[in-house]
Amino acid sequence: ITIASAGCNALDYIIEGAMVTAVDFNLCQIALTELKKVAIIQLEFEAFFEIFSKSNMKLLKEVYPTKLRPLLSKPSQEFWDEGVNTIKSFMYSGTSGNMSYVLFRILFPLFGLGFIRRELEKGTTSEALQQMVSNNSYSIRAIAWLMDNIMLRGGCCFAGVPERQMALGLHRPNNLAMVIERVFFKTDLVKDNYFYSGYILGYYKPDNCPRYLRKEHFAAMKKHLKNDKLKLVHGTMLDAIDNSTVPITHASLLDHMDWMPDRMINEEMTHLFRKMDPVKGKIFWRTFADNVHAAPLNWLKSTRVNDDDDRVGMYWTTWIADIKDVPVAFEERVDTNQDKGMGMQLITGLKMVTFPFWKPLVASTLKVSGHAKDMEAFYKYQKEGYDSFREGLLHARPALMEAFPLKKGGGMVWIDIGGGTARNLEFFPVEVIRKYFKEIVICDISASLLEMAQKRINAMGIQDIARVVEHDVTAQSMFSVLPAAGTVDMITMSYSFSMIPDQKAAMANATKLLKKGGHVGLADFFLKGNYDDCLSPLFRRLRAVESILHKAWFAMDHVHLLSDKQLEGFDGLETVWDNRFRGAIPFMPFFQPYHGVYIMRKAK
């Protein structure tokens, strides 16, 4: 199963005799792939090459009505009935094609680089072209600077690249410069890199083109396509996965997961694992990110593929995973409605802002002392609107629950420290909780929040699995009320670790509770982002000032933003995931501190 795109990858697999399901949400891509499929079946190689390599639209118009149209599906017929008359070039059609035309046919000549196209047309040698490119490196790097600093965002949007994917690489100051460096100085445009050679020329040459356009593979493609080995699906990847009638051995997902939030990636992995061959199954993808970019993908235990020979050069890493080696199970997460209306939001927000003024009055009525007194005073009169207000505040909490590693075979023990109202339970359907957990403990020092937690547990009907414990996790006495040391699979702290005064003691106790290989996951506020050190000197200073303001503002509510230093040196724990991002504060959209998910594994 793979992304159809323009059919290049799908047809490459067809050459090898694979059964291929090619899916695309873009009808244009499905229509183009189907046209190629029918043309391979109906035409001789010379005609096929003329149409799809040289964009011979006159020939396409001649053969379309009688040889191609009758075998197309109705949606593809409707597309090409108009397309054969409006499309002038396969190479320069669509958003990426238009962008390529502007870059290679307009900007390159303006920068004195028009010779590249002329030399490719003349058939100059690779060595001669490489020398000419080196002699004009200043012009190439000038256009790269222009693209990185002026055209990157607008140009990528014009080429159909979404903001989410671009954000994976914006910490790098010279993305497009590096792409151009790879393409023009490290690949062979004359004999091998048909991807860019095709865009520069506007057509493919017989000796530098995709495999599906080579004569030696045409007979194999015709044979396998006649045997109906290519299935096209216009829809989502989930549609294609769910409708697969045979076990999937390879999922070639290209870069489409760069576009998706963790929730959608987790959902796709859940559906994919249900349909994949448990022994032969492999998942393959590429990304604009420096590393594995999403927590659900982190658990695949993937191997980075050496992609030095990649012709495209636009992706920073490529990964492959054998699903038989994946230690976790994938299940979909769910959302529940916590909204209690704008009125409750405003009231709860007002209580938080004015807390320093009425804290002495509330605290005087409480029997507990120390940190427990501070927390209970803060939450006692917020408990009814607690979840509703914090849905728009605690942005990393759902990200943590998407990253939660479920153990194959179940029988898990989970402690949610600072679990408050037990909101985290509702990210799992009840049947998933019963499938994977034998014991869940919601531990907090606020009796008021635990009161709400018990109501939630009762409403979910999981009293036989989940219980609440009112206790300070920094105290040694916690071991008498929590599961035995060395028996816990997962400990979560959702925006609670930053509020614990003695963080070293809390983490030391949490580590003792974990079994070897167990995880502790934090969702919290952070002082710095992942890439603050990549900022320019000016923006680094501005970021430092912003961090100071954030730190002071949160400290008024006993929230101490987590610094890198605080997260270092926890004995026996190794970091396996660290992802931080901006998130707004309700009613203060200009105020966007860093949130993040930080997961550690007990190594010894």
C-alpha cells in the first residue's frame, strides 16, 4: 500500500510484480495514475513514452477517445475529458509543476543559470556540467538564499506544502540552500537525477527517466497491470487500509505523516497494524524532520535508511520499521466533551487570577498543611470547572496520551501522579482500559480533585481497575499506599511535575516504582523550546527575555517551568522522547509558553 501521487512509486512496485494499492485524496493524482495504467495496457512503448515523457498532448488527444477513455473509471473519464484539452504539460501542471516552472524556467535564467538547461539539452557530460555548476556556485547560492529567506513560506504554500510540515524544519536556517547543494553538487543531473533534470528540461530523456518510462520494464508492467495487480483508491489512507482484503506486507507512506498531528498518526498506525502481515510487515516513510517526528512513530523502533542517493533531496531522514519488532500495541484515543460553557470558563479563569487575594481565607479552613494546603486551597473552588478550563490550557496533555506506550499482552500497572480529576482516563475507551490495564492509580494531594476523579471512575464503571489515592509522592510513606516498588509499567505526570516542590524526591520515588523498561511521561510547561539554541543571536536574547517573563508569571501560581537542567541527571532513567511546542493561554492568545511531552525509560 502506498500513496498514488503521480503513479511513479506505484508503477515502480508493479515492475517488481507486487500487488499494489495506491491511494490518494487528490482526484487529479488518481486520474493521472489511472491514465498511465490504461496507457501501459493499451499502447505500445513508443507512444506511451511520447505522451508521458515528452508531454505529447497531440498524440494523447488522438488515442484518448478510442483506446484510453473506455477503460477509465467514470471519475477519471470526467477529469480527462476536460484535461486532454486544458493540460499543456504533465511536468508543469499542478501546484508543484507551476512552482517548478517559475523556479527553473524564469528565476534560473534571471540568475545566469539558464546554461544548465541548455547543457542538458545538448547532452554534455556529467563532469563538464558539474564543473560549470561549480564555476557558477555564487549564483546558485544566491538563489538559494533568496528562496530560504524570502520565498520559503509563500513558495511552499504555493507548491502545496502545509505549514505543519514546514514547521518540522524551520529551526534550520538554510533548508532550500541545503537542497540545492545536494541536487547541483552531489547528484548527477545528466545520467541519474531525472527528478530535477525533468523539471529543468520540461521532459524526460530516454537515458535519464523513471523506471516506468524505460523500455526494458514496459513488458513486465503491461503483464502485471493486465493481471489487475494495481488497485487505485480515491480517498484516505484509512479507507484503503480498512478495505484491504489481503495482509499488507509493505506500507510505503512517503511524507504524508509530516502533515498529520499525533492523533491522526496514531489512528493510522492502529488501522495499519490490524491489516499488516505480523511477520513480513514493514512500514517505510520519509520526513522533513531531523529525526522521527511523532511519538507514535517513535515506538516503531525504526531504522534510519541511508538515503544519500535520494534524487529529490527535500527530505531530511528516511525510516523503515519491521512490525514484528514493535514492542507496543496501537489503539485509537478518543475525545470527550469537557465544555461547560463560556460562563464557567470565565468564572474559573477569574478564580485562578484572583487566587492570591483570597488564598488566606480558603487556607484557614483546611486541615492539611504545607504543599498539600497550597494545592487544595487553589483547587477546592475550581473543581467543577477544572477540566473545562484546562482543555484550552494544558495543550501537551493529549499529546502525552497519544504517546502513551501500551504494552502488548496487557496486564499494565499505571500510576497518574497529580492525576487530579482522572481526566486522562477518558482518552482511552473503557474497552481499551480493560484490555491493557490490571491496575490504575490516580494519586494527588488535592482531596477536592480526587472527589471528582472518583465520580469519573464510577461513571466509567472501572472501579475494579482504577482507584484514587490522596498522598504526597515525595514522602517515603507513599510506598505503603501505591503498587509495590518495581511493578509499575507507566507513570504519568500531566502538568503536575512543575508544581512539585521537591522534584528530585518525586522522580526518585517514581523511578523506584517502575519496573525495568517502564516509562515515566511528563506533559508540562517548559522554559525552552527544542531549538532555542538554533536561533540567531538577536532572537536568542529576545527568547531569553520571554522565558524570564513566562517563568515569573507562572511562579505566582506555584508553577515552575521545567528547565533542561531540571530534567538532567535522574538516576536510572534515559530520555526516549522530548517534543516541545507553543500553546496559548485562554483569553491571552499573545501569551504562548512552551508545552511539551518528555518521556524517560527505566534502564536499570
